[in-house]
Amino acid sequence: MTIISKKIGLLALLSLFGATSCSDFLDESDPSNFTEENYFTQPAHARSSVNAIYTPLREPMVSGFGGGTWMMPEFATGLAGTDLGQAVNSYFIKDLRNTSDNSYGQTYWTQYYKGIAGANLSIARIPGITMDAAEMKRVLGEAYFLRAFYYFQLVQMFGNIPLITTPVNLQSDQLRPNAATPEAVYTQIVEDLKTAEASGLPMTENSGKVTLGAVKSLLAKVYLTMAGYPLQKGAAYYELAAKKAEEVIDSKAFKLFSTYDDLHNPAKKNVEENIFMIQYKTGLIASNWQVSIIPYNKNISAYSDETGGIYATGDFVKSYEANDLRAKEKQFFFTKFTNESDRSKVVDLGGYFIYKHFDNVAQTSSANSDLNWPVIRYADVLLMYAEAANEVGGPSAKAYEAVNAIRTRAELPALAGLTKDAFREAVWKERWHELCFENITWFDMARLRKAFNVTTKKFENYVGHKFSYGPTLTERELLFPIPTAEVRNNTNLDQNKGY
């Protein structure tokens, strides 16, 4: 469990200020040695404390020859392959042999609770700062959104988790907290998002900070998840999800990109289809998953590390409809690329590598990527609306319009005349094909208790579903294991079933 104490809790904020000399840093009388008591005194402190809450979003994206934490929910789908032999954590998940010692799970747990701790501190202390009331409300809105996001990810991945909403120090009775029920965690998530929704945030803006569009979109996804497993709240929550997604659609503040190239165009960061993203900046904090989405040592990249860390299985790519633009070369995937030493030569890569996150400039010249990572896209909102609206009242004209916007861009014929059941599966299939490799598909599998059979192109029960390369999902894979270190350090936590 990550805690924030009076003496060390604000070290994360120090990176936002100029460096000091070693002697200054060690001097306890140095006024830059911030504590809770002397830090939250100025409006700028509110802004910088909330900025620090965004930082843990980036940590799971770190990639290299050890793999990358962000791959954890991707390998759990059975739709991803890897050639990176030393990334044992990837294989443990991919082959359904996962254990609580997997460092991917530990990174998610540690970093997201660090984000929660930072949010708790900001929410507790910012109200004591003398500052413009509207600005205070907005920065607190960001903190509430981020706390909700971290808890939403954690409760989906790990199930019964600690729910902490106040700062914790070494003397706190929350140092070894009990686990809360998923329902209690979801109740807090909804409360936080409703607070953020009423905080005066703008619907859009291109700085990368939380917006009202992001809040409403995440709330729609939370309601959609609550309608399904494990809470199974059903029709009332499908209706809440549909209404919240509809608010985003009706705002007219977002639109689909006209070309898939814009999904990995740095000029399109935080605008149009990109509702909320993890922020990167070339030369400052470069995005670092590029080494993991290129094939292993094929000599095509300006990066010295070509890890072959993750790619799509051929069976998944072949499950797209015959004329689906997304499955064509250099749309969502690529199978060929030019040789790094001689760009007139083409290299056959031997697999379907992920192009939707590919930075052409970084890969071919700079080896320093400027791409953001998408967290919420407008395409996701459209599909959430179509799914939820169908569950409420069947396939309405507006639900068809939402899903067909996705299909039209993919150069596929519009859906029409479907039953409620057929429309449901058609929307699910669009979610699998449109949102693949964006850390979304496994979460859909868990909330629906369904998996996509890439051979039959039908959906079947999650438990008992056989991956195309052999392993079969069991009930235990509905959650990831709570990290070993957390269970050992906190005897109030129980390990998830089967681990």
C-alpha cells in the first residue's frame, strides 16, 4: 500500500521545481523541503499537487526487454503474441499460468495506489488554500476524476481492494486496511465522478488535463460496467450509461477522425476523437512503448531495442470482415516495413504488428516518440451508447447511427434490421475490432463474461473459452492476483480465488 507521510509525501512534487544542490537537499532547514504543513499555502501548490496525480498513469506504459505492464490486460485476452523470450511475465499471463509474483500486477497496484494517495492528499488539503473559488473547484474536479479512474481500473483487475479516501501516514489505522466490496468501491467511483462532473471543467481543451467530456465518458463506462458483472445491476444502469454517453454525443464537441492515420498523429493529441490521453512530449518525457510494438531484431527501426514485445495473433486479424479497412496494411496492423539501413528494401516481418500506436518519425529517424496513449476515444463512447441503448430499448435509429459511424469509417456496410440479440453481438464485435490493443478488450470480457471466438466469429462464455493457441480460461482469470508483497505486508487482504 502506498502511503503519504508528513515528511516524504510530497517528494513527487519536487520534480516540478528546480533541482537543488546536494547540501541544500540534505539541509533540514531548507525551505524547499516541503511537508504537508508548509506546502499547501498558495494557488500554485494546488495546481502542482494535482499535476503530480497524473504521473502514475505513465508508469505502466514503460516498456523494454522485460516487457511492459500495459501488456497485462492484452495478453489476458488471448489475442496477443510475443517473441520476447525474457519477458516471462508476459508468458505467464498469455499462457494462463499467472501468479501473484508477476511484476506487472505489482506495478499497476503500486502506481495506481500512489495516484490515489496523491488525490487523497490534494482533496484534503487544497480546500485550505486561499485562492479563486472556481479554480479551486476545477482542480479538485481533476483530482476526483483521477481517483475514480485509478479505483475503477484496480477494482476491475483485482476485485476486493482497499478503499481509502483520506491521507494515510505511518500512524494511521488505515496503514493495513481491510478490503472493501466491489460495490462499495463502485459507489465511491460514481460519487467522485459526479463531483468532478459538477466542478466546472470545460467540455474540451487540448492541454491534456481532465475535461468534462472525459468525466462524462468515464461515468458512462462505469455505469455500463456496473450493469454487467460482477454487480449485475442490469437495465437501470444500462439506461444511466446510455444517457451519459448520449450527453457526450449530443455535445457535438467530439468527432471521429476521418483517417486511422490520425490515431498516431502527434498533431491530433487531445483533440477531436481523443477525449482523454496519457501525456508525453518528445525530448522531455518521450512515449516509450515504441520498442515493444516492433518485431524482434528485424532491423527496421531507428530504436536500438527491437523487442517484439507484443503483436496481434494472425487468427484475430483474420477475424475481421473481408473488406474491413482496419485489417488492411498499415491501418491497425502492419506486416512489412522498410529496412533501417536501406529504406528502399522491404522486410517481411512474419506477423501482424500493431500500427495504430506506431510513431513513424520516431521509428524511422528520431527514436524519440511524441505520441500520447489513448485512454478514452470517441469511438468507445459511440459503441458504449449503442450497446447500452440496445439493452434498454432495442436497436433504435440513434443506436444504429452510433455503431454505423464506426463501420462507415472501416468501409463496411451499415447494419440494419437486426434483432436485439443480433445487434448486441454486432456491437460487441465492433468493440473487439475497433478498440483492440488499447487496454479495453479484457475489461469488456470481464464485465460481459464473454469471449470472442476468432474461428467461429461468435461470442461464447468467458469460463471455458479456449484461446486459439491452446489455453482455456477458468473462473480464476476473471481477476488478476493481488501482488504477493501486498498480501504479505497486509494480513487483512485475502488472495483472489485460484492464485
